Amino acid sequence: MFDLLAQTVLNACYSASYISLVAVGLVLIFGVMGIVNFAHGELFMVGAYVVVALYSNYDIPYVLVAAIGLVFVGCIGLLMERTMFRPLRDNPLGGLVASIGFLMILQALASITFGVRMAFVPPVTQDVIEFTDKIRLPLQRLYVILAAVGFLTALWLFLTRTRFGWALRASAQDPEAAALQGISITQTAKIAMFIGAALAGVAGVLTAPLISVNPHMGHSVIIAAFIVVIVGGVGSLEGAVVASIAYAFVHTFVTTFFDGVIADITGLLLMLLVLIVKPTGLFGTADRA
Amino acid sequence: MLLEMKGAAVNYGRVTAIRDISISVSDGSVVTIIGGNGAGKTTTLRAMSGLVRLSAGEIHFNGERIDDLPADRIVAKGMAHVPEGRRIFPDLTVEENLRTGAFLRRDKAAVNADLDKVFSRFPRLKERRVQSARTMSGGEQQMLAIGRALMSDPKILLMDEPSMGLAPVIVEEIALIIEELSTQGMTVVLVEQNAELALELADYAYVLETGNMALEGPAKELHDNEHVRAAYLGI
């Protein structure tokens, strides 16, 4: 029993890692731009396909592929900001609808380019850390966990220690007052979009060798990320991280001891429960929700 | 003239908020705009700092036309705006709020020196520098909003209702700060519903009524004006 519990904890840490990378980007974009980016799961998907395109077919080192994926998906974020969210700045609902359209474009492009079947991704490493013969952590999963901790720490330092970080938080709290400090809304929107998209992309790059890569893989991730964002409190980055961990643990444990469908239902029920007890989410405050 | 608004008009949709407003602010002076609720005082200030666009007229600042610039570019020219309702960043600490005011400045040493100046002007902000701004009282938040504006090292300070919602003791304190800033050479445009206070602080005053310029003149003269006394000073 102890073995199973310990193994499930390791699995939960792994899911918490990539879900939090996706969710934090979603929160950042919503916070700064006021837009719910429905295409966020598809940015995760594009990250995974960067691995398919470069790592499965060419002999490019995985670390380089990861860096390319991060920058490439970040640039898609910049493209979305320029072409959709900037012209629709005063129209958050329009931004949401445009992001749904963009989601479909990305899915269609992935289907046309790579086909709708699951894509092959060769393992980056076959190594497994064996704590005991029943408690095992594949090295690739450890990479995901370490990368998530690394990227989230870097983001935290950026937001709390640098002037652009303060600018981003200021603009998320009060865009007009931020403009009065000389902070350009366009500039903060670009930064938020790049970082948010890049984090989703890198999550896709990191998990590609571990999950089934197909054009519709964004769905399950975006649902998890939305639950996490709502439970954590819309607009709260720390809430998103804490809720990612909580959600991943509940989901992984219920999947292990019952099954996956019950786990999905449990996740949604927990979200409802949090909304009933604390409508602003665990870390949300009324003025941001 | 440091700041000059000529024939300015602002519309919100079909509603005209201000029309044909001309205001001149000379370097080092304190100019006040008084008037009742909805007279267009806040709109006038927001037009100056680029938060709303003019539908007619021009604004010149420091010899340059600024009415087509976005707000963040106007800050760079040396205009700081302390907005109505203070609008501090609630989840940033006091120090982060102040440093955000210096967002455009790259000279770290000068920014740190100005931070010290703000802290010596407002010792209570120093005590609370690592506290998140939402935990502060209204008076402290007003001081933070003024401090944040000063951190941009402005040539002119626009203040929108700095006395609003504050206890009389605190209002007195804010008035002293404005006086002190003025003696140190700061140019101030003060929008106030508290006409008594505004006319006491200002050199020159404008009276807005339902979006039109009703009266203007040296603050002392307006203070003795029959209409102003009856309508705004309750005498």
C-alpha cells in the first residue's frame, strides 16, 4: 500500500507540474489583458508538435528543441496579441471568441501538417529512477517537474524583482493607473502573451514524449487548467500554482484508486464546491474576480 | 506657459462632457479647477494626461503638442497624474507602488534618491514599505498616490480630488503637502470639490459648470466673487 501511495504521489507531482505551467500562463494573460484565451490548450499542443517536427524527424538535441519550442510558441502568442487581442482590446468577449477561432485554426493546421493520428515521439531518455522496485520515476517525468519548478521560480523572480515584472502586475491590477505611470498597455500585453504562450508551449514540449500527441490533445489540458484557474481565484498566480497541485493530487489519486472518468467528475465537483463556499476562488479577491 | 489647453472638447458617445475649455498653467504656479459634480473637472484632467481623446481643441505641454499622444508617452514628457480615487495598485507593496511610478526612469541612483525623498516627506509610507498597499488607510493611500506620482520626477502634477473621502485632519495634511510642493517649485493643477481649500491653495482658478467654462481669475478674486461664494463656498 505504501508503495502505491508513494508512486501515486510521484505521478501527481508530474501532472501538477505541467498543469501549473499551462494554468499560470492562462492567469497571466487573463490578468494583464482581461481575455480568456481558449486557444491556450492548443499552444500546449503546438509545443508537443514542435517535438514531433524536430526531434522525431531530425537529429536535433532535445534541449535545443525545447528552446525552439518555447520561443516558437511564445511568438505565436505575440502573433495572437497583434492580430486579435490588440484590435479587440476594448472587447473581452470578442477576444474570447477570436481565441476559439484561433484554436480551430491551430487544430486544423496540425491535422493538415501531421495528420489526425497520434504522432510518434521517440523517448528522450529511457532511464528510470528506482526508489524501490515498486516506486519508480521515469527520468523524463523528473525533467518535467524540475523544469516546472525552474520556470515558475524564474517567473516569480521576474514578477517581483524587475521593473517589467512590477509593470505587469500593476497593469493587471489597474491598466489605466498603470498607463499613468508610463507603462504601455501594448508592451505589457506583449510580454504577458509571450510568457503565457511560451509556458504552455514548453509544457507541451516536455510532456510530448510521455503522452499521446494528436491535434486534439489540448482539450483535456485546457479543462484542467480552467478548473485550476477558477479554484485558485481568477487573476491569482499563486492560487493557480496551489490549485494545480491540489487538483493534480485529487485527480491522480482518484484515477489510481477509482478511474479516470470519476476523477474528471470529482475535479469539476470540487470546482463547484469552491465556487459555492468562496466564489472568488481560494486566493482571489473580489476586486479582481 | 508650461501647459496650455485651447478650445478643448470631449464627447462620451453623444454626450458632451466639456466644450470649448481653455486653461493656461504657467511654470511654478498652482492652478485649480473647481465646480460641482459632473461639471467636467475630471474629464478636463483626464484629457490633459491623455486618458481621454479630445474631439476638438489642442493641448500643448512644454512647447509640444500632446493631445494625440497616449497616456504612457505623456508621462515621459514630465506630466504626473494623481487620479481620482487614488488608484494605487492594491496587491503591490508600498515600495513597489512607488517604484512603479519611476517605471520610465533608468537612472537607479536618482530613483533611489527620490524614493528616500518620498519616504522623508511621508514617514508613514516608509514604515509600511513592505506592506501591500490595500492594507492602508485612505489618507495613507492618498499619500502613496502622491508619492508614486512624484517618483516620475514630473514637471507638473495633476491632482484629482486629493481631499475626497478623507478626515479633516488628513485633508489639512494633504493641503500642507501641496503647499510645500508648490514652494519647492512644483507646478500643480488641482481639481477639487472642496472649493474653499482649492482657492486657498491656488494662484489662479477656473470654474466649470456643466462642461462649460463659467468663470476664471486669480484665486483671491474668485474667493470674493459673489457667484462663487454663493454656489461653491456656501457663504
